[in-house]
Amino acid sequence: MESHESDLREEIRDDAEVSRIQEDYRQANLDPATKKLLDFAAKLTLTTKEISRTDVEVLRATGFADEDILDAVQLIGYFNYTNRVMDSLGIDPDPGMRYKPE
């Protein structure tokens, strides 16, 4: 999240909301569908083996089409992959992507 913080700040233009999202997205002023998608992303990232058909059904019931879910899984998987590669090799992010505290 930190490497994309500036993009998020630019997109939503609300520093307090960005801070809430960073601290706990569940407490942020996000729409229910976004929170469900973030729940799914967190579960896929942190407890991959616990993902089940029920998780996909929750997204469908929230209004996500199968194509949306596939896109999400591919993006989440890609970012998890690249983060693990960079972490395991000790590669720092591009200086332009590094978190810059104010």
C-alpha cells in the first residue's frame, strides 16, 4: 500500500480517508462492494489455502461478475508474486514508488 499511497491520495483527495484505509480499510468510508473485494484480497494474500467457493459466491452476491473476479484474482496474484520476488531478493522498490512520509 505504501508504494501506491501517492496514487491513492491523488485519486480520492482526502488524506484522512487514505490514513483510515492504511490503518484498517474496514473502518474507512468505502462502499460495501469495495470492502468485500478488499476482504477477498486480504484473504487471498494472507491465508490463500482458506479461499473457497464461498468467497467467490460472496463477491458474486455483491455484484461482481465472473470476469471481474477473475481480473481481481489475477491482479492480486500478480502483486503477491512480484512482492515476494522482490522481498526474497532484497530488491528495494523503484525510488519513485518508495513511501515518502510527510
